[in-house]
Amino acid sequence: MSQSFRRALAITAAAAGVFALSVIVGLQLTPEPRTQLDYLVIGSVATFLMLGAVFGLLLALWIKPRDFLARRRPKKTETGEADKE
């Protein structure tokens, strides 16, 4: 398997897991009898959490952490010139 396929599979599995877990927790926390509005809210919260997990994983897997917020300055040598990497 290629690296990008593994990443996509990991993101898909994590999204499905977060969605299923949040639906189960939402159903456990909502008292019986449930109305259509209760199911709408549970599904909306589960979708919101799933999209947050997908966005977080995309950031974590495809963006290099060292270049995420700031770039490092090249080290200067004794002569005052920057090293080329």
C-alpha cells in the first residue's frame, strides 16, 4: 500500500470511529422517549465532531510540524554567510 492510501484509510477509519462513538454517547445521554429533534441534534453533534477529527488529522498528517507556524532561520557561519541546506 502506498503512503497516501494509508493516510486516507487512517483518516476514514478515525472519522467513522469518532462518528459512531459520538452517536452512541449521544443516545446514552438522551432520555427516552426520543423525538425527531433529539435524533437531529445527536446526528449534528456527531457530524461536527467527525469533521473536527478529520480536519485535525489532515493537519497532523500532511503539514510538517516544523514548518507549521514558523520557518527556521538558516544558521550563520563564522564568515557571516548563511549555510545552504
